[in-house]
Amino acid sequence: MITINLLAVLGAAIAAMIIGMIWYSPSVFGKKLMLYVGQTAESMAVSGAKKSMAKNYAINFLGSLVTAYVLAYFIKLLGVTDATGALILTLWVWLGFIATAALGSVLWENKPWGYYFLNTVYRLVSLYAMSLILTFWI
């Protein structure tokens, strides 16, 4: 039976959200993302996108919790105990599940490659942060 430290899972999910807030802030990559999706601050205000922001953050946080829990399970299952192991696991998870699945946004949704790289590199960075937190806390 594998036991998971739920406090570590919560901490990893919070870290992923903080990284996302920084990553997608207007001063980092937020303006670029809005360009890729064809939005402006004004168009978001008119479309009502800002009204659903709290709900979207809540749903995204739940997704981060699930990701952190599954990552913690893999860390325990594989016996990852150091930063190198966390990095290797992160790279395999990212390559096998994130980078490949996200290709659909470019191939079928006509999003530009910049959109793909912006989002998948964010996922790589946040997964590694989560892996580090979980490796050293669980």
C-alpha cells in the first residue's frame, strides 16, 4: 500500500498555481498568450471571460491537485529520492503525456506553434517544481 502525504500534494498544487500566475502574467507571457488566442483585455471584458475567472481557477486547482497526487504516487512507486530522479520522472511524464497530448492544439485547433511551446514549457516547469516538492516532502 502506497501512502501519500496529502499536505505535500496540496503544497505542490499551490506551487503549480503560483507558477502559472507568474508565467501567464502580463509582464511575463500573458500578453503573448492573449495574442495567440486572439484576445485582448478589452475583448475579454466584453465577452464576460473575467466573470468566469474564479470558477476557472477553482477547476484548474482541482486539476493541479489530481496531477500532484498522481505524481506523488509515481514518485513513491518508483522510489524517487533526489532532484535528479525528480527531473528524470518529470521529463518522462511531460514527454509521454503533456507534450504529445498538447500537439492536438496545433494540429486540430489551428493554434500556432508558439502557443504549444508556451503552454507545454509551462507544464514542464510546473511539473518539475511539483516533483521536487513531492520528492522532498513525501
